[in-house]
Amino acid sequence: MGRYAVKRLIQGVITVWFIATATFFAMHAVPGDPLSGDKALTEKIRANLEAKYGLDQPLMTQYAIYLGNIAQGDFGISFTQENREVNDIIREHFPVSATLGILAIVFAGLGGVLWGALTAIYRNRLPDTIIMFLVILGISVPSFVIAALGQLSLVNINEWTGVSILPVGGWGTVWHMIVPSMVLGLGTMAYLTRLMRSSMLEIINSDFVRTAKSKGVPPTQIFTRHQLRNAILPVITVLGPSIATITTGGFVVEIIFAIPGLGRYFVQAVQQLDYTVIMGTTVFYGAFLVFMVILVDLIYGLIDPRVRLE
Amino acid sequence: MAELKLDANAFAPIHQEQEIQSISRPSLSYWQDAWIRLKANRRALISLYLIIGLLIFTFLGPVVWQVDPAQQDVDQISQPPFADRTVTLVTEYEPWYGEGAVAGEGLRFVEDPTTQYIRLVWDELPGAAGGYRVYRNLFPIGPERAYGLPLIETEPGKRFFEDRLDLQPTTYYYSIVALDAAGYETESVETISGDVTRVITPSEARGRGLLAEGENAAVGTQFRLATHPLGTDYLGRDMLARLMHGARVSLFIGFFAPLLFVLIGVIYGSIAGFVGGVGDQVLMRFADFVVALPFLLFMILFKVVFAIGPGESGIMPMLLAMVILLWPATARLVRGQILQIREEGYISASRLLGAKTNYLVLRHMIPNTMGVILVTITFAVPSAIFTEAFLSFIGMGVAPPTPSWGSMCNEGIKTMLTTPHELIFPALFISVTVLAFNLLGDGLRDALDARMRGRE
């Protein structure tokens, strides 16, 4: 276990280095440069600015400096915002995105397990048909449409009742978080429901469930102890990739619900071509996702003793 | 030992057994079998018809409905489907300076509101020491007192206003708010609502081709404007034409990106699977790194890198980025399949018969992975369409004015409260297409992949 964890961590670090390198050379392949903006610069000012941002160095020197800075957790200074460090931006906006993402994952996980188990128990009966129809809808409707419809129905509900039960946008209180996190988790929930259903169907017909039944174990106990616990395992394996889906899905939800998260900031930075912010957030997100996947794999090994982590 | 006596008859073949082993039904090829299975799956079959219908809509649609998707119909902006298309002829515009008495009390219209102008007059409000502010809204004024768009501030003595700002045939709610001496809004407010009639002047009618040059018509004559079966968007462009042309972009990316990256994945994967050993290790390690790249982040990054020049739609950069990022999944899959097939008996048999490597790969390995590959492509189509829509939605996709379903959603979402059809139609097309491909993919997987059969 310990050796496996170390091996995976080393792999993860190499992957992050690959991501950082790909990002660096991709951004340097962009035609034009960050200083050829709206203002015409004189030779002197241009040279000064290039020296300030280290753009006058040879490419490989820049790359070495960049890697050194990243290794120390320094992502540089924003090009479009005066004196704002990328680290500050991440520190300020990432907690918002993380809160939203965690709520969405919890919502998707709980919902997926519950609905999936229900559909398997009521296989080919009305609840199964209805839920699976909704699941197919959830998989087929793009996240931004779900977000827009969620907001639209909020507006209508608020208008109909005459009071603002839940705010339509913004961030701050718990009330602001409910609808965006549900909307964000919906697609993943649909996917997890499908997965849970098939894994539950396999478990229902397994020998140990039959044995438990013949021993006279009460049905609720069979459900919680034998079926649910075993059926959940495959759901946990896809939680890692699901985190990636929810992270990028957050971009859209943050834009639509006007949430000051890092995703919205990233999209803005891309639209304004703020090079250091794009590079910094890409590497940060990349590292985050890589280590989340590793974490989920390690947790999976802890939960399921049958998986030998080698 | 007892003597066994056998005559020649004992060695005659038993005829019955031959009959048992004979083939009673016509033998089916893999693809015939798959087609029969697919036909039995009603959901998959309906999806297949839906996709064929969508292709007809995309490629034959523009031939039947020859409307330029970039053509702006300024008389019909943000019109829902089946909207009233009549327009009434009025006299040319003449300036108005509040002259003429108007019967009635309080805030009132001088004439019935038209899209040419809306003229308001009002009586003095209490506490209007600093004049009045005039607002226009698309919604009734609720208790939160959102008055909408501020139009003008007038002098205390000037109690009339003419609105000519971008008038649309809808219902407007006008409010006048009295301002105190310091210019702050007071509590005294008056509100009025009116339905606006769409009108046109003779000179405009000539410009639109409704009236011939030199021809005249009586005031009050009604014309019918151009038909837009699915309404128009916020610039007055025909939704149906835009959906058809947008389908080209969405389906182009939806089909070609998967085809290309699956092709690359198949070549890469079969090389890795066939070479084996160290070469395989190196090739697959590299694929692992590409898989680890966060997909949408790098899609955005690559879109920036392959920066779009002026006048380019941005479809090619998107296609390229997708192919660069998505091939490894297929490569892994194909490699696994090849490794498996390599050990099969019929490969050894074929080799024994003197088959060359090329023959083995082309004749046995790739055809035997075709089922898996086809299923991969079918599932890759909806995710490519989703990706296009996502990128266009956040403004990193197809550049305007080229329509795509994603960018249409992006535009429609801004006006979803007043004109929801601008969001609903493209969203519906994306959803139905993705749904159809997902269901068809399920059906194909059941039909083609014997090992996955019966799983859900």
C-alpha cells in the first residue's frame, strides 16, 4: 500500500510536469505576444517590460525559470490586472469553486446511489422506467441548458410565491449554494445512477445475497449491509473522473449563476488572453485533478480489500 | 477375453447423427447478425431514424428553405414562432413637441402606441420639483419597483415625452417618477401599459420591397412580413435557417472529430499491440500522459494556441484540438483488443498457413475490432457535440456570425426570460441529437459486442 502510494505520487508529479510543460510550450506557440496589445509601445518601454516579465530571455531559460517558480508554488503576476498575483487569484476564488464542487459531488453521489439502488430494486417496473427516463434526459441535456432552466424555474417560483425563497444568482449564504450545486451535480448524478443500477443488478443476483436471504436476514439489513455496500464500489472508482467533469462543468454554472469562482475567472482570463493567469490556473487545475484521481484510487484500495494495490 | 465379432456393417456411418449436425438455418455473417439484433431494439431503431432525419434536415433543409442565416429582418426581432406578421402602413414621421391637447387624466398615450413612436403626456405629480424620470419596462411593475430602462429626465414644466428607442411590437410598461429638487426619486410614481402595433412608413415599405417604387397605398393598408417558421433571434435572423446551418457545424465536428481520432487511435493502438515489448511500453506511457491532460482545459488552451485569424470560423482549431487530445482512449482500447486477438487460435492457424503480418492485421485483427471501434465512434459523437456546444457557449468555440447550436444557446440564454424560444430550439436540437446517438450507441453495443451483451 505504502509503496503503491509513493509510486502513484511520483507518477502524479511527472504528469503534472508534463501538463506544465505542455501548457508552457502551447502558450509560447500563440501567435503574437502579451505586450502587443492595444497601446503602441516605444522600443524602450517594450524592452523594459520584456525585462520585467523575463520575456527577453531565451526560451529554454524562461522554461527553467517557469518550472522553478512552479516548484515553489509561484504562478507569477497577472498581465491584465496590475500587481495581482495569480496565487492571490487562486487563493481568493478557488475556495468558492471548491465549495460548489464538493456540494455538487455529495449531491451527485448520494442521489446516484439512492436512485440507482431504487431502480435496481424496482427493475422493469414503473419507478425504474420513470427514473431511467429522467436519467437519459440528464445525460442528454447540456449542463448550461440545465443551469439556465434551473435559474428560469427559480425566477418563476419566486415570482409565483411573491417572495425570494432562493436567490437567483450570486454567492454568500447557504441559500445561494443550493440550486447551483444541484444543477452542477445533475449530469454526474444521472451517470452515477446508471452505473449504480447495473452494479446493483449484479449484486442482487449474487450468491451471498441468496445465502443471507436463506439465513433469514431481514430485507432492510440485506439491503444496507450486503447489497448497498458492495454495489457502491464501482461508483467510487468513477468519482475521480467525475471530479474533473464537475470542475469544468463549474465554469458554466459559475458564469450563469454569477458565482465568483475560479472557473469563471479562468474563462474571463482566456477571453482577455491573460497569459500568466491561463497558465497558472491550467497547471493548478491539472495538478488538482491528477491528485484527486490518485486520492480516489487510494481510497478505493482502502475500502475494497479485494483490490491489491500493486 | 471374449471374442468380438464384427462385420462390415458395424462400421457403417450412422446417418442420423449427420442430420443433427447439419446446418438447418442459413448462416449469418457477423454484420447480418448485428443488424438483426439492432432491428429488434426499438429504441435504437427510432434513434437511427432520428439521426437520418437530422441528416436530411441538415443537408436537404437549406435547399428547401433558402433563407440566408445571416440575413437580418429588422422588422421582426426576437419574434417567437407563429407570431403576428401583419404590418400597417402609416404616414411618414413628423416631429412632435408636445403640442395638442389630449383628453384624459394622469399618464396617458397621445395616440395608440406603434413601433414608429410612442408619445406620452402626463399631469403634474406631487413633489416633482426637479422634474420627472421616464422608464420603460417589459414586465409589470411589481412591489420591488423595478421600473426597467430609464429613458429620459425632463424639466418640471415639460410633461411630455416621445419614445422612439428600438420599439418592438410587444407590451410596454411606462413609469414616470417625480424627482425632488436635489434630483432624487420620490415616492410619487405613475405607470401605464400599452400594446404596441407594428407599423411601417411608405418609404420603409419601399425599402423592404413591400411597395413597388412609385407605388402608393392608403394609410392603414396591411402587409404581411416574411415568414419565419421558428421565429427570429435577437438580430432578426431566421431561426430555422440558423438551426440548419448550425447543424452543419455541430454535426461536422460531431462526426469528423471522432472519425479522425479513432482512426489515429486505431493505427497507434494496433502498432503498439502488434510490436509489443519495450516499444509497446513506450508508446502506451506517452498515451497515458495525454490521457492525464484535463480535457476541457486543454481544449480551451489549444483553441487559444491555434488562434483564429480574422474571418475564420474557428471550426478547424476545435477539430484539431479534439483529435490531439482524444486519440489515446481509442488507442488503449484497440491495443487491448489486438493483444487479446493475437493469442486466438485462428491467428495461429492463419500464421501456420503462411499468412504475412500485413495480412493478419488487415484481414483478422482490424475487422475483429471493428465492432468495438464502431461503438466507440457512436459514443464519441455525442460527447464531441457536447464539447462543441460547451466551448461555443463560453465563447471559445465557433466565432460569429457562423451559427452553431452551442453559440445559438449562448446568445439565447441572454434573453431567455423574454424570448425563451431563442434558447429552447438550439437546446432541443442538441439534446435530441445527443439522446439519439446515446441510445443508438447502447443498441450497437448490445448488437456488436457479445461480451457486453445483456449488461445495462
